[in-house]
Amino acid sequence: MSGVPLAIGTGCAKKEAVADKSMALMVVSDLDGTLLDHGDYSFDPVLPILDRMDEAGIPLVVNTSKTRAEWLAMRGDFGNEDPFIVENGSALCDGGDCEVFGTPREEILETLKPLRAKYRFKGYSDATIAEIMEWTGLGRQSAERSADRHYSEPLVWQDSEENEEEFCQLLEERGLTTLRGGRFLHVLGQTDKGKPLAYFRKGEAAIIALGDRPNDLAMLKAADIGVVIASPDGFVLEAEDVLRSTETGPRGWAEVMTQILDQLNIPQSTNG
Ligand SMILES: [Mg+2]
């Protein structure tokens, strides 16, 4: 393969991996705080880039902690029909089919059952839609979509920090993984946002991945080019061999993607 090395800024040690115009590209992106503004969920800055990618035949694979129902309700706004990855790497969906990398939720709930006697927590499965609305600040329909989970269970932890550590350890011994989010402790199978990317490696595409939080690290690592999007709250994601945006959220996304597409000589959108 005679790839033209991509060198943007100074910190891109994976530059040998990528790529020239003849090589297929794929963009894999987190949603919240990356493609969507963390505060108001806006995404206007990315739309011209999505047009440009569309015309060049570069797919956008959304890789989110959200559910399938949540992304299906949103993706029309992005004009996106590409495959997508949901529930933190638990399933890769394409059309009506899903390739599962995680653990079915029923199994997760079975594993949690005996632990309820020892630890205090409340999960989505114990909650009414009204409670989920209260926890998340979502409206009813969005809360229903968020509750439509197949491979993970978000918990509100009501016990001590010490017990939380012990609980996570026990779940790990039982073949599950826990992820600490802002509001919830997420319980899922042995997967992460990077695992489904191996599936695409059967193809020949070079992967550009963009994310902003620790649950994106596995995805950034599995990509040919990892991009860290700056956070408005000043949080800095520690990662090696990545590109970094200076602007935050969708503006940062557009900033770095413009650099990359320019560098690879991908033509501007004619829809400009
Ligand atoms: Mg995020």
C-alpha cells in the first residue's frame, strides 16, 4: 500500500497508517460532547462536513452510549443512514440487523438480582418512566427511548463508595463491565466502544475516530487516527498519539475534520 502519510500538527504517531485518496475512509464518532453540543445538543457546525463526506462516499458511524431507539429517532436530522454502534460498544446495527458484542440485558439483570440483598442501588428496570425523566431531565418520549435498552443497565448508586468498588469487582468476576458516568453506574457486557471496530477491519477502510470522554478511549485506540474533542468544562482526556481540537463539541469536530479532509485532498462539498 502506497499511502501518503497524514501529518497534522506534531503528535500523530500513527501517521504511517493513513492514507491516500484511493483508500476508503470511515469516520466513527461519539455523540454527546463530540458531534452534539454538551449543553444544548446543537450540531449545526458539523453539517457542512457531513455533506462533504457524503459526496466523497465517507460513512459516519455513530458510536454512542445511547440506545438504538434514541439514535434512530435522531439520525434523520443528520441525514444519516450508515451503520451505528449503541450502548457503549454492545451492538453494531446495520439496517434491521445487529451484531452483538455485549451481553443481553436479561442476563445482566439476572446477575444483579442476588446482589440486591447486599447493596443499595436502583436501576432503570426498577424505575417508572417518570422517575427516569426525573433522573435524566429528558422528556417523556426521549426517556422511553432511553429506557429501551437491550445490552446495559444504568444504576443510581445509593450505597457507599467503598461498596461501589466491591460491587464493581464482583460484577467483573461474573463477566460484566461497569462504567462510571456522571449520573449513572452503567453495567454492561465485556465490551467497549473499540471492540466493534475490529469488525470493520475485515474491510479496507482507514478509521478516523472522535470522542471526548474516558469511555471513548478504546475507540480512539482502535482507530488509525484518534481525535480528542475539547470539553467546555475544561476536562482533558488523557490519550497518546491523538489529534486534539482547540474548539469544543461540534465546533471542535468540524475544526479537526476540516483539517483531516483538507490534508487528504477530499473535495469541498458542492452544496456549499
Ligand atoms: Mg461524549
